[in-house]
Amino acid sequence: MSVNQVPDIVRKTLGLNKRDKIAYIINSDGTVTITRYETSEDDPILDKFLDFLAQDIEQNPQQIQPITSETLVRVQSLVGDMNIDLNAPLSDKDE
């Protein structure tokens, strides 16, 4: 594995900070287009899923049921003693 730093002129042109990422496309003519990698808070798949849920709840309100104590016990048995920090950053392999 080789690790290369982005040249200073490229970082300045793209407005990159130390931990920012780049995106690149290798064109058919052999040239490379480099852009600043922009993360988006919008997730089209998640948005569609949430829209689906909202429509389903609206069309089938009779299906909404409270969580029973039995269901809660079942969920707790499945997750055991797992501790999850939802604010912890993902590792490079998980991104």
C-alpha cells in the first residue's frame, strides 16, 4: 500500500483540510479528475424508506401496536450486553 499526500496546490485549490477526502475519476483518455469529496446528509434510500413508513402508517393505523414486555425481553435477549456508542466515528474499514 502506498500513501501519498495531496500536493499543497491541489489542497488549496480544492479547499481541503487535513482530514478531508478527495474523489477522483480516471477518464478514458488517461486524465484524472479530482474533486473534493462532499458528504451528504441526504440519503435517498433512507428518505424513500421513511416515506414508505409514513404512507403505511397513514394507510394502516390499525397495525400500530405498543411494544409488549415480552417483546422487550426478547429484544434484550438478542442484544445481550452490547454497548454501542452511536457518536463514535466509524473505522476506515467500516466507512
